[in-house]
Amino acid sequence: MNILLTGGSGFVPSNIIRQLAMSGNRVVSIDVTPPHRNLKRFLADVSDRVSYVEADICDAGALATIAREFPIDAIVHAAVITAVNPTIEVQDPTRTVEANVLGTTRMLDLARGIKGLKRFIYVSSSGVYGTTKDQDITINEDYPVNLPTLYAITKYASENITRRYGEMYNFSAASVRIGAPYGPMDHQTWARNERNVVCDIIDHAINGREIVVTSTGLAFSRDWTHVDDTAAGIEAALVAPKLSADMYNMSSGDSRSIEEIILAARDVIPTTRYRVTDNVDEVNINLISGKPRGPLGIKLLERDTGFKPKVRLKEGVAQFIDWWRDYHPAAAA
């Protein structure tokens, strides 16, 4: 299958490219920035099945040119500005809304003009659920949304626009809300200003720095999902013969705490250490989104696609550490 994917230089999209290409698909990656060195290295063994195009998804003319130059059977729309930090959010709200909503609309306009398009998948986020009363509540697809940021608002808007375009123009379209991905290729970009807290923990562990966290932060849980599973879940939704819904949750389905991540790192790096503090100014890991939210329920995706997460936390953290050491020359041995 020939698949067009947006945001290809980013963390999750780069892993989706790898997953799709390893399955034998040809992937055209669109990004507003050229492919960086680590991306080309990460995709080196599938490079014969990946094409890179530098373009803005808000530019309808550029998208039309791409559609003329490449065959397209399906689209995965993953490009986004991840403005989850309130400090970042206020800096350029117009650009966030343009990229996240107009960009989605432009991609859907492209999709409706492609004859025989097999499917359009919009990569959404568990962020649309906001917070829950505690971390033990399982969030199924019918759980009420809570949209505290422009990021969440634009993701939810794009889900609904995706659904409606599919209805209006009679093509298969669905959104997949992914939960707490971590793993290889996690990095800061102009569109994603903060790296994952799992990155912070591993960075400190590899370089022998003490991790400092509050007791609340230590107990903070998410359904941390290795990005291999995230990519496999997106692929499962893309290639399933039939989808019964227009929106699916996708995650590990199991919440684990920050302390469990630290201990998983310690299994690989015995010198890993942490200290609990009452002074939030001393905290040195990123918990900007550290508000209660239960794990995503994934039974609907499992039922419709057969997808099941495979990477357990300890295995995933160990693999991430191996990748980090290999891809970050400055990291300690």
C-alpha cells in the first residue's frame, strides 16, 4: 500500500513510518522541516520504501502537487503542534490552531479528492480527556472530554472534522487517541517543545545524575506505552478490513507510576538514584502534565483490529536506554 503520512520528522510519526515500511508499505513522509540525521539513521534499513517531502500541510497547492507526484492509497495524519505547556501555548496560539485544525482540514480536502482511498487515520491524543477524579478510572471512548488547552481543543475539533468529512464524502475515516507514548526518537522540536518525562529519567540515569521528585510526582501514573506498540496500533487501525467506530483509544491499557519507571531504569543502570523533595523548585523531571488521569480502555480497538500491546514497561525502558546510548554520543557509557 502507498501511504501518505504527515509530521514524519516527529517522535511518534517517525515510528509509524518505520512500522508501516517494515510491513512492506511505501510511505511518503511530509514535514515542514527536512529529515534530520537521526531520522535518516533510524529509517536506514527501510529507506528504499520511504520518500521525504518538505511541505506545509496548510498549503493546499503543495499538497495537490504531492498527490500528483505520488500514488496514495491511505493517509495517516499525525502532524501537530503539541502546545501542552501553558507557557508555550500563549506564545503563538494562532499558529497552533492553524496547523492543528486548518492542517487537518487541508489533509481531509486532499483525501476526498483521492479516488479509491482506503482509509484516513487521524492521530489524536488522550489529552482530550483532561483529568479524571483519580488514576484508577479506566477511560473508555464514551468518557466525557475535558479540554483545558488549545492543544486538546484542536485535537478534539480535528476528530470531529475527520468524522464529518468521512460521512460527507463517503470514505473510511477514524481517529485514534494515543496514550502516553515513550521510546526511540523522542526529542524536542519546534512543534514539540518538551520531551517525555521518561526521557528525563533515562537521561539522568545514564549520566549519573540524581532524579529529584516530589512524593506526588513519584506516585504520578499514566498508561505509558512503548512507541512500538503505538505505531502497531495505528497500523492496525489503518489496515483493518472494517472499522465499526470513528474513534478508538490506543495505549498499553495499564497505568504505571513514575517510581516504577525509575526502578525499571535501575534494573539496567544500577547507579540510578532518586530523592523525594517537598520543594517543587528542586524537581528536575518534566511533570508539566502531571494531573490525574486513568488508563485508556482499549477493548474496542482490540475487538475491531486484533491489536494487543506487547511491550511491558521494564522491557520498554531497557530498550529505550539501549537506543538512547546508541543515538546520543554525549551520553555516558
